[in-house]
Amino acid sequence: MNRLSIDDRAQILAALVEGNSIRSVCRMLGREKRTVARLLVDVGTGCYRFQDRALRNLKCRRLERDEIWSFIGCKQKNVTKKMAESRIVGDAWVWVAIDADTKLLPCWLVGTRDAGCATEFIADLERRLANRVQLTTDGHKVYLNAVIDAFSDEVDFAQLVKYFGNPPEGQKRYSPAICTGCKKVIRLGEPEEKLISTSYVERQNLTMRMSMRRFTRLTNGFSKKVQNHEAAVAVHYMYYNFVRIHQTLRVTPAMAAGISHHVWSFQEVAALADAQSALRAA
């Protein structure tokens, strides 16, 4: 990776964030798999550390929360004892929040879908906020204690509980369950009922699946290593927050939130890997 110019790195990153796998990027650009993978990890680490510092003291007003499923190595039902003892494999959930006004993604967490990760994620989210917010999640039960632990009563919190029926007969593998109804449940504070929604974060989940090959269902493009998985998520969110102009806002989410004053280039994102390369060399 040290032999690549900044423009070469930018070209690889531009291909990765548009839904291409590492192997397809190698074929398109004539690069070695190890070079692309190492660039992804170095830039991903840099992107995570940069956003961890930059996404602070946020003046969000309305946040939506959700989690998106993926897996590493194999699905949870196929994990053997030997595999579990040697490396991290199985289901991996990305916990993410979105500001409904600026479309900024203030933080995320790759982990399991349990109370421990919920507590860790919500606590991280609370530390990044500068004021009281209205927060909407789905009906996952672990959110209630996590939100109370992090915010106490300094939040307007509601859950959008959805009810699902069975998928059409013969389409169970390819079709999601049908939503038969939903209910708005106020948990804390006084959230504005008409703003209780998870539509923006669910649409962002679709963006993730379209932008990262390893999130595409029913393919062999899934992540094989947790390190690569976390790096790809960090690069995606850097691209989404700082590089990609939102079609509705006409600026990037970071600009809409007052965090950045310009549209970042892929060259600037690629430069975030320099610090990681220096650490590896040392």
C-alpha cells in the first residue's frame, strides 16, 4: 500500500464504497487483493478515529435508531465450536443512529444484538449530544433499560413497535415478513407523536446494503474477518457523512450539521490511512 499514490488510493476507495467487492476492485483496477484489503483496514481505522473525535457536541434534535444484520464467516446457525474458539464468526449487527434533520450518522457499533451492546451504543450516543433529543427506536426490548441508564429522564423517548405476519407461501427464503401494523409507544418524556418514526434509519439500512458488497444478501461477498468488516463500515460512514452529497439536502450531512465546511474528496479520506501506516512501520 505504501507504493500507491494518493490518487490510486482514492480510486480504490471510490470503487469500494459503490458496492464493489474487494475481488472485483482488484479485477477492475489491476491491484492485488492484499493491497486493497490492507488499504481498507488502514483507511477504515483512520476514518473511525477521525469521526470518533469529530462527531462530538452535536446539536441534534430528532434521532432514529435501528440495527442491521450481517454475518462474518458464516451464519450463526452454522458456527461450530472449533470455529468459535479460533476467531470471531457468526451474526454481526451494526447498531446505528441517524439525525432525521441533517441525516448525519453520529455513531455506530458492530456487535451482537443483546443488552450489552445496546447499553454500550446508547451510552456512546448520549455522550456525543449537546442537548435534549427526541429518540425513536424499534420495539426491541433492550432499548428501554439502555436509554434509561444513559439519559435518565433527559430524553423524549418512544418506540415504534411493528407487527409482522408470515411471508407469502413459497417465498420464505427471499421475501421479508409482511408488516401488518404498528403502534407508537411513549416511554420517557414528551416526544412529539407525529415525529415518532424510524423511516430515515431504515432507508439508511438500504443504503448500507447497496453500498457495501459484504452486506448484500444471498451472495458469497460476506466478510471473512471482523477487522475487515469493521473497517468497511467505518469507511462507508465516512463517505456517507463527509463525501456524498445528500440528494435532498444538496450538501453532505456533516455540512448540514455544521461539522464540515466543504465536501471531502476521496484523496482526503485516503490520507487518513497515513497515520495507520506510520504506526505499522513503527
